[in-house]
Amino acid sequence: DTGVSQDPRHKITKRGQNVTFRCDPISEHNRLYWYRQTLGQGPEFLTYFQNEAQLEKSRLLSDRFSAERPKGSFSTLEIQRTEQGDSAMYLCASSLSQGSYLSYEQYFGPGTRLTVT
Amino acid sequence: GENVEQHPSTLSVQEGDSAVIKCTYSDSASNYFPWYKQELGKRPQLIIDIRSNVGEKKDQRIAVTLNKTAKHFSLHITETQPEDSAVYFCAARPNDMRFGAGTRLTVKP
């Protein structure tokens, strides 16, 4: 499968626990995005990377959220001290930006559904 | 920041009819406007997009129109089929991508 993959697909955790999700983008894509989607809403931008650099972070992202992309390939999103309000689908997307070529097209992964009890 | 509004929130049409979904955006710097289709339990899939230097784009039964002056863009689906039933999201991109709240389209056979 050459598309965007995410792991795990589902995560149930107790309030206060830390969770970490992984995203593997399309192999030649150097931009990677994280979104959160709640029921009945569109994806909400959280942060994005170009290669290993985190270029933008939503003001909505609290200090409990951190994302990394250490080698410019896969990325991890960690949520510390989870709260019930963190329950959502966490989506990853990737796109290609190279030299003068900028593809705005973002391709999404299947998401990680987080349930905080 | 960018604010994208999408209407209607639900849309029901008879198979073979046309469906139109409209979005407005607030940031005049937005230059890219994609539409995504999301079926229940699945990832959003890009179905068509348009850049700000183009007024209309068509791909078989799907078309998108853009009015930069009025800051609105629309998705048009002709000859709808039951498999078109899904939630459709518009988005606008000044820097990061901002999505509308979605339209649940139901095509009745």
C-alpha cells in the first residue's frame, strides 16, 4: 500500500494517560499534516511539517500535544494527560513540495480514533 | 485566520438529479480550494480542486466553480448516483487548510 498509513487505528485510554500515534506519509511526500476531526465536523488543522521542520502549529493545540518528525519520514503525535475532550479521530495527511513545484493536494490516512474514558 | 462556511449541512436528492454544495471563505489570500468526499468510517478522499487563477473546473460528473470577488465556491454533481452518498467537505488554503463543517449528501434510488 503506497498511501498514507496510521497506527493504531483505534485507541481507548483512560483520562490522564499519555498516548502516541504514528503516521507514515506517502514515501516521496515531504509535507506532513495532522488534523483532528470530531463527529459532524470537518478536519481541524493541528500542525504541519516540511521534512523534519515543524512549520506551523495551530493556536488551538494545547501544550499537552506535541508532534515530531525526526527524520523527515514518519511522524508521531503525542497527547499527554488525556482528557475526555480529546476523544476524536486524528487524521494525518501528506503532500509534495519540491523546489518550485508545490502540490497543494493533500492525501489523508485512515485516521486513529481516540476514545478517552 | 481563514473561516470557511459550508451550506447546506444536509442535502437529499433523487437519483439522476443534480446536487450543489456551496462554500464561502473569508481570507482573500486563499488560493487553493479542494473538495473531499468522506464515506462513513473512511478517510477523506480528494475528488476535485481548483486554484484561484481558474474560475471553473470539470471532471466527468463533478464540477467546481470559484468566484474570487464574492469569495465563494461551489461543488456541482450531475446525474447523481446512490454511491455519491457521503459527507462532502470544502476547504480553503491560505497557508494551512481550513475545512467547512461538511454536507451530508443522500442520493435516493
